[in-house]
Amino acid sequence: MIAGVKQGPRRSPNPLLEVPPDPRSAPIGEPPLPMRWAAATADEIQQAVEEHQLAACERTGRGNHASTMTREKRIWAAGSGRGARAMLDYLAALPGDTWNDRWLLLDAATSASGRRRAGHEDWQTVVQPGCARPLRDSLTAGLTVMVVLDIMRPSYAWQQGRQLGLFHTIGEYRDPSNAAIIGARIDQLLGSTTLSKRVRHTPGKILAHTGKTIRQVTAEDLLTMDATLAPLRLHSSHRRSIEHLWRVLMDLGWISYETVAWPVQRGHEPQLSAEELIDRYDLRSPHRELFLEYLKQRRPSLDYSTWRSHAQILVKNFWLDITSRHPDLPSLALTRDIADEWKQRIRVRQDGELRVGHLNQLFIVRAFYLDLAQWALEDSYWAPWACASPISRHEVAGYAKLRRKQVARTQQRTRQIAPVLPQLLAQARKDRHASAALLAAATAAGHGGSISVASDTWTVRRARPTGQVRIDSADHKSRNLSYEEDAAFWSWAMIETFRLTGIRCEELLELTHVSIVPYRIPSNEEEIPLLHIAPSKTDEERLLVAGPELVHVLSEIIHRVRGGHQDIPLTPRWDPHDHEWGPTLPHLFAKYWGPELRPISPGTVWTLIRRCAERANIIVDGEQVHFTTHDFHRIFATDALASGLPPHILQVLLGHKSIATTQGYAAIYPQDVIRHHRTWISQRRLTRPSEEYRRPTPAEREEFEGHFVKRKVSLGSCGRAYGTNCHHEHACLRCALLRPDLERADRLREIITNLHARITEAEQNNWLGEVEGLKVSLAGAQEKLDQMERSTADDGPVLLGLPKINAPSDMAADETGPQGRDHPH
């Protein structure tokens, strides 16, 4: 560890210590170069600095005229020498065996110790108090040369915020060929000029600190630099450049990814232990041990986010709030006055408004006291702490009333926003097509070209063929068209997926390529796509039938996420609730941030939907409507119930454990309708023979699958349910349940032409009864043709590339048996 820099609290251990690399395949890093100037005198070092600067001036050709080149070179070299001598004179007065030992003392005193430049003292003023600009430049030049010559090795903390431009100088001096290779590879892999410059500084800092050449840098050096900068709480872009350098070196084959894994948990707090949660607060013994043991006992029955919330409410909001005003409390027993004062503080905020979640805190504190009393009967450890609860039963009895008010508010909101959802969807589609067209126009114009946007002329800027496309106006306005097109696409994809599935935000972000499960009917070649929803809030796993609209949306997402690759790249996803990384999977909702593919975060989902709603400017009751992700969940449930879907079926689709929760989404329907429907279902099941609730026989399964085989007709397939008869006597052109096949469009046009000819013939022969029937068939055929043309109005089909998964036999039996989805109960 670098002297003077502390390790950050709760920092994840170095992965190199968790999994020791295999000595047979691990990269062997060469030792640092010897510090041959450790025992040199100040005069020798000053002379070396001036000679190095003269040689550098010869290579770069400093000076505009040959007659003045020698004079300018000498002035520049002499200035560097004076700066180096002033630095050495200051260091000579400090204790230490070598020049670098003395430098580390100055390094620690002037290093960055906080975010950005907090504690970042001016080292030049320390060396030469009150120095003017010329001397400051000489000090900087002298120090830079001494770092290049490996006389001093500044720490990573000291280098932060000081752009000395060391990579070019050190690389040219120590290993010019490999430095040129890595510089060219950085420009090749990173399209952004700003990002490329930031990454170029990173190897220079490593070489300055370690004394190595660029080819000697190992994975451990990058991990050490990242761990050292972690406590400084820098902006993520600073530490992100280390990861980009990691990718460049791995692409060159200079470090091994298989033996040294990059610590992807950077920037995220892992799950904390009970001790770490308690030690966040200044809690003293013996109460610390009490709350610590209580949290350990509750941990197995709670998920991490709930458990962490309990710790904050019990320790910070409850006990520390009370002991800060009454520090001499010997036990948990509270007087009525103390308890009432605390209840008033959590009930009302400082601005006088009623706090919404105060009943939840009362529940948790009351449960804490009741648990201690119950556990004291079983374990004597808890007996000294058992006492009466300061919160009575009637104080938490108002939760049911509060819950009813919350349900009423959400139902009223659903009634307001459900009718205007098509406006949001129309805005998302409009933004997507408009941004794509504008990006295509700018790309075709090329760098330096001009395009017209809303009667204004904009100039296209694109540094590289693979870089982002920006446009600038005459009044110095700038727009990033690549970002706008990407944001518009994901806004449309999210809104469509939410609308068509009703899934939650967490479930949306956990969708992967393997979530699309193909199911093929054994007796024919018809394939039904299913969408597998991973367990989330209620730990309920379920399958949803993917309709044509949803399949189209998913195909567009897969095409984008592939990014030219054959397969979707594997990425890990950070769970903000459980504070842990998930396995590397082909996530569908993942965006490219520069060259890197990362899963979309919940905050990005909320931001994109909110901005789309703002652009739509939907006004209801005089106020602009803002959509949340859970609004789509409620609207989906409301529309499903309005369409006649039984509540117990909707309960399974939404993943609810209780049908009472599902009924809470009935925002626009009278309660007696649902009550009568449930009564009818219960009576039907009571009167139905119990023998029918059994596994289907092979004959019954064959009959059920035969229904789907017989649905095939010349123009497509019939959508009538299992066990129902054809109401149109097989006149498919007139039937609304006909699902036309796009490949049969030419045959349908032939039928329409034939119907026109038959109508003409019937009119000529005065067959009026025949004319009427033919016109009905013609109207049905024309409607089916229009439906085909609307479905092909969008872009052409995109190959989904569904993964080949062999479904278990039990799944096939459950999905296709008489008790399946299409079987009437």
C-alpha cells in the first residue's frame, strides 16, 4: 500500500488473494528496474536532467529557426536543471536513505486525500514558498525528468489531478516501440477522442510509480492502482480508464484474463455483515451486542434490503434517536413520555407534513420488543432485555385504513392514465423513427457536412467512422445524435415490453436471450415462443406466451444488442436490492457505453420513460402525467380484467401470491362482478367430478394436440379455442378468428380477384342472393389482406436465433394436456 493512503472501509478483497493464479499459466511480471540514482549526488542528478532535456530537444526539434535552436535548447535544459536542483536541495533536508525515501515524505504531505482535489496541497509552494511562475515551471520540468529517469516514484494519489503527460515521455525513453504499439491500439479500440486521451494518462502513471516499462506491466499493477484510488472517492471516469487499459492490454495479449479477473464490483457496496451494519452507527455496549445478535437471528428470514432497512430503523431511527436525548437509559424499557416524544418525531416531518411510512417503523419496533419477550421464554440470553413494548396494538391498527387509502389512490391514478397510454406509445414510436432518420441523414452527410433540422443548418462532427455522430448549429448549440437515437430506441423497447407483458422493472432487466423459450408441438412443426420470467419480488417463476407484437420487439432488441456479433455478449448484472453481482448472462436490456456493453440500470429505465412522457406532454386534470414502471403493471392487469380474464388466471400471470393482491388492480370494475365471478368458479369446481382433475391419458393428449393440427387452413391458422365448434361453418374468410399467414398473401389476392369476377357474373345473371353472400366474403377477404399489409409495414423480419433448449417431458405434458391454457375448466 502507498504510504499515507488508507484503505477504504468495506472494500472487497483483492480477487488475486481470493483465487490464487495457477503458477503454470499465470503471467510472469519482470521485477522493477533498479533505482541506479539512489546514491547519486545532487550535482550528478542535475547534470543528468539537463543532458536528458538536451537530447529530448534534439529529437523534437524545439525552436523555429536553426540560429535560435541551440539557445532555446540550452535555456529549456537549464531551467529543468534549476528546477531539479531546487527540488533536490529541499529533499536533502528531509530524513531518508535514498532520494525516493525523502520524496515519499513530500508525496504523502501533498497527495490527494478526498474527492477531486480535497487536501491536494501545492507541492511547488512547499518546496519554494512564494515562488513565481517561471520557477514553478522549472520545478515541474525538473520533477518530470527525474520521474522519467526513475529517480523518484510518485504515488498514484499524488499523481491524481496532476497531468504531467508522463506516458509519452517515459514511453519514448524506456521502451519507444511498445509505447507506440499501445498508443496506436488505444486509438483503434476507443472511438472517443476524450476517452482516448484519458486512457493514455493511465499507463504513464503506472510506469512513473513502478519504474517499469510498458511491457513489464502486469495485471496486479492495474488492480493495485484501482484499489489505491478507491478510498479517494473519485469520479467513475478516472477509475474507468484503468478498466479500458485492462481491455487494451488483454487485446494485445500482454496480460492474461483467465488467471487474473478484473474486479467488476468496483463502485458498488457489497453485502455487509451484521457487524458492519452496526458499526456504521456509534452504538455502545451492551446495546451494541443486543442489536447485533438480534439482527443475526432475523437475517435468515429476511432478504438483504429488508434486513438492512430493519437495522437502520431499529438502531438509527429508534434507539440512537432516543439515547441522543436521554443518554442515561439503562435498559430498553421506556417511559410513556419518552415513547410519545419519539412517536411524534417519526410521525411528523420537520416541515409539519405527516410522514407516510411512520406506521412501518412502528411495526418494526413493536416486532422487536415482542420478539425479545418471546425469545426470553426459550433462551435466557434475552431475559434481561425483555420488557413491555412502548407501542400498543391499537397504535398500529390504522395500517388497514392507510392501506385502503393507498389502494384507492392507485386505482384513481390507473383510471386517469390508462386512457392516455396510447399517446405515450405514439410519442415513443415517433421519437424512434425521427431520431433514426436524423442519424441516418447525418451519417450520410459525413464529417464536416451539413444537414437541415427544423429549417436550421447544422454541421456534422464525427471524429472516427465508428465514433458518435454530433451536430453543431451556428449559434454554438450541440446535439449528440447517436445518444438521441439510442435513448429513443430503448424508450420504445421498454414501453412496449412493459405494455405487452405487465412485468416489473426488475424482471424486465433480468430478461436474457435464454428467457425466450421455444415450445414445439410434437405432432406438427408449429412453434410457440414463451417468455420465461425469473423469480423477483414474490419468488414466483412463470411463463408468458409471446404474441407477434412482443416477438417483434424482442427481435429488434436482440438485433441491437448483438452489435454485429454472432451471439449476444455475456455481461454480469448488479442487483441493487441484494447488493450482489449476478452470473454473466446474455442480457437483453443492455446498452453500449463506448466500447463496453453494460446491463441497463433501474435509474436509466425511470429516466428514459420520464423524459418520453415529458416530450409527449400528456395533460390530465390540468397536470402533466408522469409514468412510472409500475403503472404499466397496473394498466396491464386492469385491461386484462376488463377483457374478461378470470382473476385467478391473472394472479398467475402477474406472479401474485394472493388473489386479494390481484383484485387491488381492479381499478374500473365494481366489486360485485369479481365477487360473483369467484362464486361461480367455486361452485363450478365443487360440482365438477374430481376424476377430471387428473393427468391426461395418451388418448386425451393426442386429441388435444390434434385440435391444433386441424387449425391449419389454406390462408393461415384458426384461432378458436379447444373444444369449441366453428361458428361460420368453415367460411374462414368471414371469421375474425382466422390468423392469416403472411406467406399466403398472393393466394388471398387471387381469391379477391376471383370474388370480384363471381360478383360481376352474379349481377349479370341477376343472382341477387348470390351477390349478397359474395360481398360478405369479399369484405372479409379484404380485411384479412389489410391486416397482412399492416403487419409488414415495419422493418423486415430479424432472425431471433432462439437458443435450443430441450424442454422436460413434464413441461410438455403440463403445457399441452387437457388442463393446459386452452382447456376449458
